Amino acid sequence: MRRAVLAIAVCLLAACTAAKPKTTMSIKDQMKQVVEPASNTLFAIQGEVDPANGPSQSPATDARWRAADTAAHALKAVAETLVEPQRAKDQADWKMYATDMGKFAEEASEAAKKKDGAALSNAVNALSDNCAACHKVYKLQTGA
């Protein structure tokens, strides 16, 4: 009996943690509080590990690779919320940009896990291009 109760508890816990939490943050707040710091982390680490930049004077530590993976996961989580029907601006370009954001973030995560600087650089470049294209359409540009 104890095993059955324990098995049910484990299954319920797994189901609860697997469920995607709903965000109450606005898209603007997600961008400022999650996307901006996560992407800045990825850009910084990309510069450290990209073999096109030549040999690094201080190779990335395990902690830096973990930071890249964590940042990529944060971006992927935001991307998943951006395609939710109540948050999507439209089902065309918005959905494409958000889906691609998640895909490129996943590629960055995989590269970080493998400690593959070239792959991380490619994924981060793709993320950057995707963000710029999305912002050109959806982000109100102010100032000079």
C-alpha cells in the first residue's frame, strides 16, 4: 500500500513540475527582466568561446557553460509563453519569430552542454538575427 501511495505521489509531482506555469508578466516585462539579461549573458559567453575570435586567453569555465545553458533555457521558456493564444500578436510572423526563438535557444543550450563554442556562436547569432527581425516588426522604435 505504501508503495502505491508513493508511486501516485511521485506521478503527481512529476505532472505538476512538467506543467508549464502561466506567466502573469507582460511581454514588455518578460523582455526587460528575462530576455535582456539572458541574451546579454549569451552574447558575452559567445564572445569568450567563439573559435573565430582566436584562442581565448582564459578558456570558459564549467560555470560559464552552465550560465550559457541557464540563459538559453530562460529564453526558451519565454518563447513558449509568446506563442500562447492569449499572448500572441498574430499567428503569422509573431508565431514564427517566437517559435524560432525557442528553437535557437534550444540549439544554444545543446551547444553549451557540449561546450561547443562554434555551435554556441551560430545559435546566438541566429537568436540575435531573429530578435532584430521581430523587433523591426513588433517593437515600437523611439528616439533617434
